[in-house]
Amino acid sequence: MRIFNLWVLLVLLVSQSVSTQAADLTGAWASNAAPCDQVFTKKNNKIAFKEDADLNAGGLIIQGKQITGTMGKCTIKSLHDEGANLKLIAACSDGVMVSDVAYDVKISGENNMTISQKEPVPVEMQYVRCQP
């Protein structure tokens, strides 16, 4: 019985730390090149992309383990906290196929982050949190 209780406690602690870190990322994020009001709107009291958001450099909407971009969606599979840096693996779909992608996320302040990806092509994007 003690082993079961310890296992339940461990699972709860791990799930709380993942959800706490994910909550830090929750919200609407626009690339630095795009004004927030040109990318996001509110529909039925929820954050949504404007129809032409991708023409204004786009952004991300992060809610829990879901990451939605203008061109696809990802579900966070694992999240490793390294202080101001996060390592995450997400299952991402572009509407045609699903693949696992590794991202490095660097948090700078409450409202700035940089997301980088090493494969298949190195990419780095800066985002600012919006208040739509």
C-alpha cells in the first residue's frame, strides 16, 4: 500500500510541475515583427487568430499542452525545465502528417521567449506575449 501511495504522490508532483511550467507559457504570442492586434482576436471569450494572421508574421496560442500556430498544431509530449530554458518535445501536425519535434525555449522576462529548433533546419523565432 505504501508503494502505491508513493507512486501516486510522485505522479501528482510530476504532473503539477509540468502543468505549472506550461501555465507560464499559456497565452497568445506574436512574433516580434507583428503587432498583437493584427494577429489575435477574441471569439466566444477565447483567444483566436484573425483570418489574415499569417500575413502579419503570425504567432502561437498556447493552452495547457496544446500549441496552435497559423500553419499547424502541436501537443507537448514532454517538458524539461532548466531554469530560464525549457526543452520540449511536441507531436506536431501540419494537416498532412504528424511528427515529433524537439524545441528549445528560452524565457526572458514574463512576456518574451525565443523558440529554437535544430532539425530538420535550424530556426529561431522570438515571441512576445499579447493581451488580446
